[in-house]
Amino acid sequence: MQRRFFLTAVPCLALSDAAWAALPDDQAPPHYTVSAAQLQQAVALRFPLRYPVAGLLNLDLQAPRLRLLPEQNRVNAEMALEAAGPALERRHTGTFDVDFALRYEASDRTLRAYQMRFKHLHVVGLQPAASELLNSYGPTLAAQSLREVVLHRLRPQDLALADVMGMQPGSITVTDKGLVIDFVTKPL
């Protein structure tokens, strides 16, 4: 039985160029690593984005700069923005800052942002009343711009060995260098 398992698992391991690692002791689960650069590249594909604010102006968000927050097990996203429209005399620039947790979506093998927390929306040169108005839209803008955004998609070959072993992605841990996805036994 063990020999059959080994003969099945070895070709699957050879198929995958994923960052598989099994720690030396038998109690540690195998895991898959996604680098910070891979995350940055994947999220950049979804931007720039434009959001209208109550018919008064448009906010154009550029691709976020991601920062890993291992101590909170979250990821921070800071985006450059431009604000323009009938309510403003000229085009303004600024920043939009949020952080979020991560979850695995089995239906399409993706890592997604969720549990979004709005930090701040700052537009240079706006009057305080206009800044307050924009900040009141911050949580909604955060939910629309990054809610459930795909940060990484696992390929079938990335999961081949896990499938053979009867495992699936489990917890996601944010580290200084990227994400570590632990594999857990599939429920029966």
C-alpha cells in the first residue's frame, strides 16, 4: 500500500513547480508558499479602477502597493488615487489605505481578500468638509475596490500532490516574505 502511494505521489510531485515544502517532523502539514511579488503582480492586473461618488466626482484608483502584516495575519493595500469631477475645481491626487485578511475559495482555487478594514482616504488640497465627505465613502469604496479581489490562483498541478494525499488548502498565514498555505486532510 505504501509503495503504491509512493509511486502515485512521486509523479505528482514532479509535475508541480510550486513551492511545496514538508517540514522534517511528521506532525507539520505540507504547505504551499506564495511570494509577496506574486501577490503584487496578481492584484496589479485588476487596476486601475474608477468609482463615481454620488454624481459629484470620480475617484480613479491605481494598483495598490501591498505590504504584508504578519503580526496581524493581514495584508495592507495603499493605492494612489486621483479625484476629479463637477464638485472639484481641479484634479486632485491622494492615497487610499485599507487592510484585509485572506481566504481560500475552493470553487476556483483562488486566494481572496476579505474582512476589509478601511484605514484612510486622503486627498491633497481638499477643504476639510470635502475630505470628510470622501472619508464617509471610504468603507464603501474599500468594499467595492478590493472585496473578494483575487490575489493568487492555484493551478491544478499546484494541488496535485495534495489531492493524492487526500488534502486541501487550509489556513493561510501571512509572513514577512509572502503567504504560507497549510494543507489539511479533506473531510470525509
